[in-house]
Amino acid sequence: MHGTADPGRPVHLHVRVTGSPGWRFALLMRDHLRAVPAAREEYAAAKAAWAAEHTDRYTYGEAKEPWFDAEARAADDWAEESGWRPPE
């Protein structure tokens, strides 16, 4: 993960190796949230709640983990049902 040197313009850039598990998950989650409106709405609501409840990035990051674990399972189920595959 990379950031920026300009404090007025925060950037969170995640770099993943093509074909790695993190690469697959990033693409899968993106496509799952695009395809399933209820999942997308749940994520938006969860992000708002985490931001309201956690004032620092460390506790915010920890609070997200259970949601991401559940999203990984839901997205994998969706991928199997829909025939989703990452690009080659």
C-alpha cells in the first residue's frame, strides 16, 4: 500500500501482483459489489458506521475485518453461482 506526500490530498493506493490472491479478491469484491446492489448498500452503510465510530485508522481497520471476512465468503459464493473469473 502506498500513500501520498501531500497532506491536503490523501491517497490510498493498493498495489497487487497479477494473479495473486489479493489481486483476485480486489477484482472479485469490486465485481460482486457492482453486481449485487444489496451488498453494495451494506458496504456503504458499514463504512459510514466505521467512520462514525472510529477516529483513528487502526481501530477503523480492525473494525472492518469481520465484514471483509463475510464479504469474501459471499463474493466467492457469487463467483461460483455466476461463473465469474478474473481476467486473464
